[in-house]
Amino acid sequence: MNNKNNIQQLSNEELLDLYKKEAKPVYFGELYRRYIPLVYGLCLKYLGEEPDAQDAVMDVYEEVQQKMHRYDVRNFHTWLYSVAKNHCLQRLRKDKQALFVNIDHADMENEDVFTLLDKAKTSEEETALAYCLDELTVEQRRSVEFFYYENKSYADIVSLTGYTLAKVKSYIQNGKRNLKNCILGRLKKD
Amino acid sequence: MKLKDYIENRHGREANRLEREAMNDPFLQDAIDGFDAVPGEHVSHIEKLEKRLAPRRKGWDRRIWIGVAAALLLLVGIPLLLRQPEVKKEVNPTISQRQLPVEKDIAIPSIPKDTVLLADKVEPEPQEEEQKTVLPVITAEPAETVAEGRILDETGEPVIGASVILKGGNEGTVTDTGGRFRLAVPKGAKDTLLASFVGMKSREIPLKENVGDIRMKADDLALNETTVVGYGTQKKKSMTGAAVNFTENEDFGEPEFIAYFKKNYDTTLCADEPISIQIEFHVNDNGRVSNIRIKKTTCPALDTEVKRLLLGSPRWSRTNRKVLLNIDL
């Protein structure tokens, strides 16, 4: 019984290491359990139906358990992501018979530019940032400022501005992209 | 903040922090998108899944108990069962003795399985149940021929589940997991076949017995439209072919449709009266509307308008649900 409590205190990395060394099912079980919300959410996104997503969580569990023995998994987080996503996409091809084109993260930019908003900036960066913020549309600027300066969540911003959730996300994403392009452009000029 | 908490409470600094984390973590972002896109009691489902995957120590104990109980039942049960033909024992002592060792041999290895096995032993011939009869294939009538072929996509991969119909006829079929189809066609039919599949350009195929491989191309417009699910669009294409001014950037739901309806309906109908309509319909995966039923209306003349505008509306953002909508003008 003591073991149970100790297991829950181990970090994900420790669990992974222990499982690789000793192959005890409890380690894997606890590790995967921690990932259930992530896997379930992902399956909901791609499969669109709760029962399908729930089945997929269980199927991915089996698949991952088997594959762990074959591959030397270094980064469980990213590896599990690709296994789960591929599983769901394959399922989609068989069941839903629709060609699913996945473009979501193509436009997701590197967070690098956005440390600008969080960290101390040189005066050049400050001026560029101020100028570029002004260049954004009202909605983009408000959303970006709420999110990055005031640490408001998407739901908070929806209440504050009346924009829909999808629009808030869109404004932040487009705002970031515009800021990035604008700032890089201005910094290059010097 | 844990994802489980975020699902229930999207507000505050901690929520913001998780959302920022998600910008760098596509796994987390996809999961959040999923919880946004599909309504449901997520936390309770997650907890059920966690229980299902809980460590099996207790499970093992239960299994062992079932095994022990089964063994006991067998040990007690077999002598009881064998007592029934006691009368016959004196007449055929050799037969009953022979039965004992045979049954024992079968009994022991099967302890860990379900106790249902007991019933199997009582019946002398369980084999009958295992034989499956294969239905004879119905051969085609001489008045028909068969058109066969295979549907492939642009990359040469088989298209599974594509519909292949005889144009102008009642015959139709669907391609199998290898992309192949076989369609019985009345002899002398001079029509063409029509192959179609979601997201691909439909193709007409001249009717032949051996159609061969047919390549289908992706329908570009459809593909672009199917990429966006519940996350907010990133393309700014404006829709063609529908009488609307919406660009794909904006999301579309009940309030948007009501505004759209107000803008586009034929105002000459029921012009003098207050209009009150209740509609029920289904929003499909791709944001299109189907199964439209007008439940109540003060203006039946507007029925066709309602349907026309619903079918022609921009794609709905929140998909896969039933909608009950009231329009009051």
C-alpha cells in the first residue's frame, strides 16, 4: 500500500525511467493515467464523438504499452502526442471516410518573438513594440494586451470584450503574427 | 493549473497560463480544442477512464476468487451431476466409469475461465454450435452483367467507401477497403457509372464490365473548407456560390443565422403580421445543416424560404449537434 502513495509522487520522467528499467505495469499505468485528459481531449478533437474518443483512449493505452517495448522513448510527451494523433487520424480515414487535412499548427509561430512581451527589452525593442502594437487593429491589440499584459484567459477576454471565443483566439494569433512581422521589420531597419 | 481544472474553469490567471503553455505545446492545444469543440461532461468521463485504467491489484484478487469458486463448484458439482444416471449405473457400469476420467481431464485446465463451461460438459455434442453455415453466394441472373473496378485517389491510394452508382438507375454500391467495387447492372444498359466521394470531384465512368482503375481528384474548394474545426479559421477566403457576404473568418451560429435570415428572406411574404417560427435541424460534421423540420410557424408561406436559407447558409461553427431555433420578427 505504501507503494501506491509513493508512485503518485514520482515525476513523469522518473516513472518513465523506472518503467524502462523494471517494466512494472504500475509505473506505466500511473504515467498514462496522468495523460488521460490530454489524450481524451485530442481524440475528441479529431473524432468529434465522446464514445469514439473514449474507445480511442483505451486503444491508445494498449498501443503505447506495446510500442514502449519496441522503441526507446526519450520524450514521452511528444511521442505520445504523435502516437495518439496518428491513431485518431487513421481511425478517421477508416470510419468517417473524409480526407482530413490538418493545417492547425502550420501557422503557429515560435514563441521566441513573444518573450519580447514578457521580458525586459532594449529601448529599440520597446519602441518597435509600441509602434507595432499601435499598428494592430483595435480588436487584435485589445486581445493581445489582455492576454499578455493582463494575463486574462480566453474566457475572461470574451467577457470583457464581447468577442466570441473563436474570434479572441483568432485576434491573438493574427495579432501575434502581425506584431512579429512588424517588429522584425523595424528592427532590421537599424 | 491542471487540464482537468481548466475544463471546468476557464477564467483567471492560471487559465491564462495554461493557454500560454498551449501555444508552445501542440498536444495541449489539441486537447483544449477538443474540449472546446465537443460539448459533454468531460471531467466525469475522464474520471471513468481513470478508473478503468486504475492498477489491477484488486482485479487480480477478484479473478483468483472466481477461479477458486469455479474449482470448488466443479469438485462439488461433478459428483452431483453424475449421480443422476445412478439407475443406469448397474446396467452399464463400464460406460459411466469411462465418463468419469474423460470429464476430469477436461475440467482441470479450464479453471481460470468462466464457470459457464459447466454447461458445456453436460451436453454431449457442443460442436454443432461452432459450425457456421456460410450462406451460398447468390449468383447474378443471366439478364444482368457485373461492372467491376477500383477507385484510387491522386496518390494511387484506394478510396474506401466511395459511392458508385449507375446513372439513371437504381443500382449503386460502395467501394471496399481495397477501393474495389462490383455493381450488378441490367444487361443492355448503356448508361454511365458515377463515382463520388466526400471531398473529391465526382467522376463519370463509361459502363464496361471491367472498368479498371479510376483516379479521382480532390475537390479543392471542399478540402479547404473542411480544414477548420472549432478553432477559429486562419484562412480569409470568402465563400463563393452562396448568396452571402460572410467571409470564413467569422464564426456562424444561431444569432448569425437569425441576422442572415432577416437580411435575406422575402419580405413580401407575411408582410403585415408578426412572424414567429420554430425550427429544428441538425448541424453535421462539416457545418452543413440537415434534417430540417419546421415545428411551429405563424407563416407557412415562409417555409421554403427558411429551408432555402438554412441550406445555403455559411457553415456553422459549432458542429455535430441538434439545434432548436426560434425566429421572431
